[in-house]
Amino acid sequence: KTLDWGQVTPEGANTDLNEFYYVYNHDLSSEEKIDRTIRFIVGRLNYYDLHLPPNPKHIVKVDVRGQGISDFTCDSMIREVKARYARSNSLVVEIITK
């Protein structure tokens, strides 16, 4: 079942390169909240794939400034998003720490 997320609203796009940019700033103060954010991002990416031009490249930025998230957790989040998203070769995930 696919959720109806409504209108697709990337923060930016380079349509010449078929790239779409998203920024997420969630509370990541617990493992549960981190997992929920990972599931949210993957769910959104899957929804975007249904509504954007074919084979979009997604650039995801997760803003964790001020949350004291460890490098290990940041790296784990990147790995998990890529592992759970079927088109990981069309995905860049960056964690904004500073």
C-alpha cells in the first residue's frame, strides 16, 4: 500500500540533470526516532518516484545540527536509507552537522 503524501515538494530541482533536493530536520534523540526518520525518508522517496520524471536522482540532506549525533550514527543512517531504498544508485544522502 502506498500512502497518499499529497503534492511532491522538493526543496530544489535541477531539471536538466533530473535531480531533486530534499532537506529533513527531525528530532533524532532516540533510536526509535532515528528509525522513524529513515522509514519516512524511504517512504517519501518511493512516493516521489511515482510522481517525478522517470529515473530521478535524489539528493537528501538530513540536518542534525545541534543534536549531538555521533559520526557513527550519521554513517549508519546513510547506510540504512540506501539499503532500504531500491534505487540506491540514484540516491545521495548527506548529513549536515555544521
